[in-house]
Amino acid sequence: MSLEFHHIDPFASLEFIAKQVVEGFITGLHKSPFHGFSVEFAEHRLYNTGESTKHIDWKLFARTDKLFVKRFEEETNLRCHILIDRSSSMYFPVTERVDVNHPNKIVFSAYAAAALMYLLTRQRDAVGLSIFSDQIENHTEVKSNTAHLQYLYSILDNLLTNYQPQAPQKTNIIDNLHLLAEQIHKRSLIIIFSDMFDDFSKTEELFTALQHLRHQKNEVILFHVNDKDAELDFNYDHRPYRFIDMESGQELKLNPADVRKQYIKSISEFTKELEFRCTQYHIDFVRADIREGFYPILHSYLLKRQQMM
């Protein structure tokens, strides 16, 4: 199930687009094998035989012939931290037109995060947001009220306003993940949006930082954000190109055909190892291709939330 990008008005507000994405996702759930999940979005849960009938929604029973219990704020206590990597590599691809229908990695991550925030607050869960590059730039409290949600949207709006890299911004995923792990003091769901591009000579340190996020029994979802066609499959025409390292500014002129085999081998080995380590550490690893839309993000979150509640 994927979102048809052309259904989204690129000039609409971030909040409106987030709502549109979520409502479309919920509508899709009604047509899918996960129909039972949709009632949770309406702040209901299935009635368990033997419990009190005090909070049964009889009007919903009349419409569905199924028993659901009304959910209350004190029953929903999920805490969620959303972490977004905004180092220069997340601004790939650099094109003249970048919006919700033609996203680069940072724009995709911002809109996906906004949709998750809308969904979380609709479920009366608490959410916080952290933005990092070579350092932690934003780290908010975890709250569930409307004013806080608007504040988080304003941070994401800033990312969308500056969707082109202003200057090379290096990554420091390793140190930042360790710092954020130490700052999250209560058991939470941690959601990461990152391409995980760091110094490839420090992959062991990177995996250790990911494992650190699991302390205090946190649950973690890593959305490995990428442009699959360009970054993983390396699909370029058979002609000379000028490649620029977005984090160092270093330039390299070459024909992609000359390096494609070795590049794919290297990036595939890294991705497979990353996925293996996530499985080993009980971290949900999700390949997030920016061309596939936002539904896989929402669906993965929903499955994780079902496991936690």
C-alpha cells in the first residue's frame, strides 16, 4: 500500500498534509487485512470478555456489531522520540524542484515525521523531536498537547524551508546517538530517520551507538532513508558525471559504469550488515525509499505500537 504523491497539494500547510496522509492511510486500512487496527485510531479498543461493560461504545456496536471500549488518555501512555538526521547527505538528491511530491531525503523525513506526530497525538500519545547533524541542534520535551505539536511542526517547517544544503554539514551519528540515548530517561519508542552515512571505517562504533538506544528497554525503529535508484542501485547513464561529496565538498569525475559493480558491492555489504545488527539488537529496520511514499512508515509504526501496547 503506497501513497499516490500527486494527490498531495505541495502548497498546503505541513499540518494539513500530515492529516491528509494519515487519513488516507486509515482509509486504506479499512480495505486491508489490518481492518481491526483502524479502530485504535478512533480511540477505541476491542472489548475483552469478562471486563466491565461501563465504557462500551454502544453506538459503535450498533453500526459494526462488534464490541469496542472507549479509550481514555490515562490508558494511552506511549512516549515517542523522533530523531532526524539533517547532515548534508540527507539533502540528496539536489534538484531544482523539491517538495512533498518530489522529496529529497530530508523533506521526506520531515513529512513522514509530521504524519507520525499527527497520528501519535491523535492517539493521545506523547512525542518529542530531536534534530542532529554534527551536533544535536534540537531536543524537545515529550508531550501530548496541541501547543507542543504546533511547536514540533514549526521545527519541521524550518527543515522544509531550508531544503537545500546551505554549506557542507558533516555527520556525527555515533556521538549524537550516544548522547540522545543518555537523555531519554523513561522507556520509549525511538524512531530514527537517517541514511546512516558516516565514516565507514567506524561501522562498529556506529552499531554500538545503535545498541545504546535500546538501554532502559526502549523500542527502536530505524527508517533507513535513501533514494534507492540512485544511492543503492546506482542507476546512472553511461556517460561522465561529476560527483560531489555533500559533506566534504570533495569532487570526483568519473563514468558510473566504471565503478558501479564495486559501489553496489560495498553499499550492499554495509546495508546488509546494518540490517543484521538491527535484527541482532531487536531494532526494527525499515528500508525507507523516498520514492515509495509515506504509508510504509505509518504501517511499520503501527505494527510496532501494537506490539508495545
